[in-house]
Amino acid sequence: MESLQLTRGMCCKLSMNISLKTCSFRPIRQLDFVHPGHLLRKRFQKCKLTVVRSDITGNGGEFEDFGDDLNFNTNLIDEKEKEEENRGVLLGIDRDESGSVIALHLIPPSGEVVVDPLQEEAAEPEDEDEGIEEEKVQNRVTYNIVFVTAEAAPYSKTGGLGDVCGSLPVVLAGRGHRVMVVSPRYLNGTPADKKFAGAFDLDRRIKVHCFEGEQEVAFFHEYKNGVDWVFVDHPSYQRPGNPYGDGHGAFGDNQFRFTLLCHAACEAPLVLPLGGYTYGGKCIFLVNDWHAGLVPVLLASKYRPYGTYKDARSILVIHNLGHQGVEPAVTYKNLGLPQEWYGALEWVFPTWARTHALDPGEAVNILKGAIVTADRILTVSKGYAWEITTVEGGYGLDELLSSRRIVLNGIVNGIDVSEWDPSSDGHIVSHYSADDLSGKAQCKTALQKELGLPIRPECPLIGFIGRLDYQKGIDLIRWGIPELMHDDVQFGSPRDRNMDLKSSSCGDFGNQVMLGSGDPLYEDWMRVAEATYRDKFRGWVGFNVPISHRITAGCDILLMPSRYEPCGLNQLYAMRYGTVPVVHATGGLRDTVENFSPYAGDGNGEGTGWTFSPLAKESMLQALRTAMMTYRDHKSTWGALMRRGMLRDFTWETAAIQYEQVFEWACIDPPYIP
């Protein structure tokens, strides 16, 4: 009788009554009778399985026929091993037509497989070369993924949506998935048009039936970083301005422009032979915000009823619930949807929101249609996933979202750690890391000099980067500045590019720096504040990438008093650069900034910043003053705060793993069928 003993170290001993020999091999490569993952699960890590060859397998062959696959060495077997043979399971050998061994399978004599506890003193291999390390086998499922988005960096970007759809697809492609991104081909007659220079016409035209006629669209394609970047081409995307509007406001035909995008995105996987073959009907559509919200509605109403995309899934990603794509009800006929699907998009404004007493308030809401028909729903943080189910954060969709809570999840966005890396950032004057923070002080000095502020290393420098609008809490900053300016502090925010950068003495007080653009009211206020507090306050109206990097690196504190923040990226950049965030406890800010506790962690402190609530001027000022006091009086504690923030993992790789889990859940559940 012969036996095989399988142990956690993937070491297998062969004992024979005639010649006593030992063999070492990788059973997960040779034993076909069980999925390799089962041998590696925790419950098998301290177990031993004895396998005994049967004399009546019917498959023929002997162990010596394994030839070079086994490495025999003379060894002695103790009495205990002989006893284990008697309790082993039978081993059958399968051969192909040539007589070669192709698989082994277990035949329990008693119908049960006996698994005994592995003794701690299990024998180690005699030679180091014979020791085989445990292999962690992962069977990763790959998907055909189609992002549908109004913007994707670096081709088009106005905010966080562009960052997400420019970075996440690349990481998912790197993890083995086939990824396509479908976005408009914006041409506005500026040098930015060169970003599309690498995209070539696929010479594939389709007719889109919407807006009571046929609209012809073309496709351009660029394969870059493992991703198929597909751009929908139509004259409506070729005009000055950003993807949504210009200096006069939002474009009046945005419903038309993004309806075209959704129809084209549904056709792209079926008709575009990218890399020689199409994506086909088994896809996962990641539709981002209302601009892509018609995709799940189209899948449910125009494709699945006719057998197309029956294996596809749609996942709605909500980046900002405040924008829903609401238009008058009479525009429903323009969307290219069956009339019986009107109810999915039907929306009635509450009485207080109607324009006049006779206004019925009837409208179509594209985002609502996506929420109704998507197979799963994601937001860009767990906190925001909860907030949108509340009356305060639901913008009228809270009840609908609550009804779909079982398929609602939140995943925090990642950041591009190659672009935002203080150890290699080309926009800052000195590089630094969590191990060596000396370069940050030089970045602060350079920023103070650039902004015309007094160079004072001991004075805390507070920064703000963001749009100058109500959502970002700029009104709190406006009302809090007069009180804050009584403290020894510097405050800055981006202002006009032609601002006077002359240096001046600040006496006993510090300064602030602010960067942003938006409401002209607040832009004017920033200019007045700079004139009033010339030695303490600086502003920069307009967004500038290099200055945003230098403010992030040079400031000591980043202030984010947002009323709501689905995820937020600036606080992630700040922590990456050792700048301590002070934020309103909302949405992604609450999820990503751990409130500082000086007595936690065995007295060493825990946390990466300060959160404040409620959203009030007094709460904000109290949090800022606590942070400023810690900066001035507790240098070692401040240094630990900086390092903890810099070591946090906010990479896209981490987010991609969570997205893959949602893909798995989406494919397990049946698709939406009305």
C-alpha cells in the first residue's frame, strides 16, 4: 500500500512498504480532485490529509510512473505514519490515451475524508531547496466594464467626476479587466483640443433615434494605459465653454447632448470592434451622474425585452445628488424611450417649488429614472450613501433611495498618488516624505514669499481650495474671517492672477491664503478682505493646478467647511502632503478625516485632523483655534498628526478592489426586469 500525506507547507510524503521514500511537490498543480483554494483556507492550515492508493482504482499505473514529477529521497517512517496509512483515503490515478498521469482523485473507503490535526512538530524538509512555500491562489474574475461619463481626465475635467473617470478605469484595466470609457469629444477651439489628438476616427456611424428624428454620431478611439477611450462625436459638443456651459450659464440643450451620449454608449459595446472584437452584450455599465442616467433606462426598456444585454448589468454612481437632469414633462418624447416608461422618469415638484399657482409641477427626472432601473447604486463615500437617504440630503429622492437601500453602497474615491506625491511633485520647491518632513517647511516659506506674506515659520498658515459657492461653506469663512484675523494666523485662498505680491510686515499676526472661483459676490469679497487684511490674507480667483499643489504643500492647515461633500479630494491631497485638514463632519469628509484624540493610542494620540459639527461659524472657529494651538504649542503631536495623514491609504487600487466586490454582487443578482 502507498500513501500521500498533504500538509499546510505543501509537502507530501510517500511511504511504501517495500522502499521507504519521501517526495516533495506542489499538489495544487498536480492534484485535480479539489479546488486549490480549499487546501489553503484557514481551516486546513493546521490539518493533515493522508491519501492512500487503492489497489482497485481501475485506472492502472503506479506511483513510480510519476517519473521526474517526484523527487525521491531516502527517509525513515515512524510507527505513527504507518498508523495514519490505515486511516487514509483511497487515491485513484487518471491517465490519458498515451498512459500519462493527468489527474489524481480521492476515493474515501468509508465514504468520509478524515482530516486530522497537524502536529506542531511536523518534520521540516531536509534540504532548504526542498521546502516549498505556500502559494496563495486567487481566481480573479474579470469583466467587460463600460464607463459612461460626461468628463474624463485628462481629456475633459471640471471637478472630481473627471478625476474618477480618468483614474479608476486605468487601475481596473491594470487588474485584468477590459475597460472602455465613453465620453463626448469636446472641441472648443482652444489648445485643450490637442488632448484629443491621439484619438482616431473609427469610421463607424450610427443613427440615434431621439428628439423626434435621427441623429448621426461618430466614434473616435484611443487605446491608452490599457483602456479603450471612446469619444462620441457630434456638432453639439463643439463649442466654446466647459462640458456643461459657458460664461452665460448652462447650455440650453444639455438634455439633447447627454441623451445622445447615452444612446451612443449603449451601442458602442455592440458595434465597435476595438482591438479586433467588440465588447459584446455581457458588460457592466458604470454610469456616472445624471448625464449618463438614461443608460440603465435604455437597457431595461429597449434592449433587454428583445434579448440584447440580458447578461449586462448597470451600476449608477452618484457623485452629486444635487444635479438630477430635471426638465419639463413635455420633453419626455425627446428621449427616445417607449411611452409606457414615462413613469420611471416622472417627477412632480412640491408645491413650494413651483413657479406659480397654476403650475402643475410636472417634469422628467433622468437621475430618478436611473435610480429606479439601475441594478446597483454607488456613491463616492459611505457617509454620503447614508445622507442621500435622509430628507436633508436626499433632494426629494430620499424615499426612493431608501427603498433601494439594499443595493446602495459607498466607496471613497482614490487619488492619483503619482501626481500627488510630495517626494516627487514637480510643482513644489522642495520634496519631502513622512520620514523626512524638512522639505515642507521650505515649501511653506516659498509659498509665503510667492503670495507676498511675511515669512514666519512659527505662524500657522491656513488654506482653502475650492469653488466660491454656497455648497463649499464660503459664507462661513466670510463671516468668520473678522474674528479669525484677531488671532496670530495666516489665511490664504486663490485670488486674481494679477494680484500684488509685494511683501509687507505683519507684526504679531499671521495670514491666510485662499484659492477658488465661482460666485462673483465672493470673488469681490476676497479682494476686499485682501485689501483690509493686507498682512494676513491672500486670495486667488480662478483655478490653477501648480498653485493648488504649492498651497497644499505649503499650508499647515486646510479648511473645508462644506455644507455637503459627497467625497472630497482636497482633504485627501492635504493629508498626503502632511497638511492637517479641519473639515465639517459631513459625507466623505467625515469618512476620511479621523478626528484627533490626544489621549487615545496609549497616550500617543490618534487621528489625522479635526471635524466640527454643527455647521456654524462658532464650531468652525473653535476647531481652527484648537488646531492652531496644537501647531504652536505641541510640535511633536503636530508632527505625529502629519505623519499619520501621510501614511493613510487612499490609492485607487484600494477603491478598485471594492468596486470589484460590487461587480460580483451585481452579477449574482438578476438584472432589472420591469
